[in-house]
Amino acid sequence: QVQLVESGGGLVQDGGSLRLACTFSGGFFSNYIFGWFRQSPGKEREFVAAIRWDGRNTNYADSVKDRFTISRDNAKKTVNLQMNNLKPEDTAVYYCGAMRQFTWVRTVYILPASYDYWGQGTQVTVAS
């Protein structure tokens, strides 16, 4: 019943910006931690960012810290990922995940297996 749909991916130049969106339906938005992950061919799904169910805390992978910002809009039931200063190594399919969880533990929310639902992914390509 819960559905997540990512949008906003595309092709940008090195140093450019994109804003991804993850729209949520079929459940209670404020019950979920949301995470953004990315996956490149031949690699494991990699943690990018997460936001607490109430939006009071966020966390980022070291590789994107100070460049990416995760946020949530309760009225729109949407989680966003603002990506600035994009680099070729950011190229990947980006996925939004939702976890029904009321504890905020980094060792949990950085793991793809912790998430209950996933979107279809959106391709981000940064020209090298």
C-alpha cells in the first residue's frame, strides 16, 4: 500500500545542481524515517542521507556532507534531496526508502536492509 516515487533526476555538468523529490502515499508520512541511497553498476546500494520521522535530525554520508541537503514537507508528504556541486562520482540511480521506525540510530538507517519500502529510482548523471 505504501508507495514511493522519485523524480528530479537528469543530466548535469560537473559542479551543477539537481533537486530530487520522493513522494509518499498509502501510509502515515510522519511514521517514517526516510533515506536516500544511490547505486552504480557493479556496486552495492550506498547510503546518502536520512531524515528522522519528525524532521528534527538529519545525517549524511561523508562523501556528500556539505553538498547535499535532505528535507521533508509534511503537507506535501514529500522528501527532497538538494544536491549541489555535483561530481562525476555522484552518478548513480538514486532511491528513496521509508522505514517505520521511532528510534534514530545511525547503524540502522545507513543500511538498505533496514528500510521497509523503496521507490523505483531516478537516474542522476554528472558529466565528467
